[in-house]
Amino acid sequence: EAQVTQNPRYLITVTGKKLTVTCSQNMNHEYMSWYRQDPGLGLRQIYYSMNVEVTDKGDVPEGYKVSRKEKRNFPLILESPSPNQTSLYFCASSFDRNTEAFFGQGTRLTVV
Amino acid sequence: GNSVTQMEGPVTLSEEAFLTINCTYTATGYPSLFWYVQYPGEGLQLLLKATKADDKGSNKGFEATYRKETTSFHLEKGSVQVSDSAVYFCALSVRGYSTLTFGKGTMLLVSP
């Protein structure tokens, strides 16, 4: 089954404790991205990657890092999480940047 | 730049009522247009799409027509069901830009 898998689904952490949210896709897509979803603000793109070893900032990259060492994986790293990063995060992949995106189930992160 | 404007929700309807969710856009270039649906606790799923002017996308009884002259892509369904309760996102992509641009989402609540 074609899918985008994120882990964990839920995470509660403390300010400053580094964390990684994993994302993996099995569709051989070149384009992957991370979004955060906040009430009243909709979806905002954090980072994207057009291929292996190619990543770039989206609209709200501050406080986040990503890497793309393999085509299927695109982890999101929060080196020093803060409460304003409490949000619902989605990973997405697509054949290229202009075709339909496939989304993961989401990761609900709470930073206290 | 590119932007998408959706009607604010929630939209509250009774089962079997007619649904319209308005979406208008601005784009530099010729966009592809999408409607995504997010059911409670889940990620976004593509509902339908249209890639050129006058195209009609349809799926699960939902329809939307790409209207270049009015820069609109309104979502319609003739008879909604309780199971259609979800958040609906209008989105666009333009060749040469690296991101999908989403509207803020419209929540639909359907009561029996």
C-alpha cells in the first residue's frame, strides 16, 4: 500500500530536549516536505526537499532542521524545542513539487 | 505571489443538503488546483484536482470546476452525508514554485 508513515503520532516533551520526528514514504517520490498545522493559520510549510541531499527552507523554518540522506526518508529535527513549536506536524511526498501530495497521519507535538 | 482564500467555517448543514465551499486564488502563472479533505484525527487526502481551465474534478460525489475567468475553484456536493464532516482545504501549485499553497481550511459539520 502506498503510504507516508510518520512516527511518533503523539509526543510530549520538555523545552530544550532534542527530538526527531521520522517520515518515510514507499512511493519512490522525489519531493518531500514538512508542514505544521495551527488553528486559524492553516498549513504552513517548514522545509522541503526536491531530491536526496537537496533541502530548502519553507515559510516557517526557524527552530527546525531536516536531512535527506535517502530518497524514502525525511526526518524533522527540533534541536531545542520551545513551547511555540507545539503543533500538529505533517510530512508529505509527491512525484514532483507540482503534483498531488500524499500526507502522513500527523504527529501531535506538545512542548512544555 | 500565490495565495488561496477559502470561506471561513464552520459550515453547518443537515444531511442531504447542498454544499458549496468557495475558493478563490491568485497565482503567478497557470496553476493546478486541488481540494484536500482532512477527517478527524487523520492526515490530508486528495479529494479532487483540475490542471487546466474549464476542467472539472470529481470524486465521491464532490465536484469543482477550474474557472480561470473568476479565478475560482468552488467545491460542491448535491447531497451531503454525516460522514462528509471534515475540514476541506483548497490548494494550488504553479510550475516553477516549490510549494503547494493552501487555504486555511473550512470545517464542514453535517448533522443527521
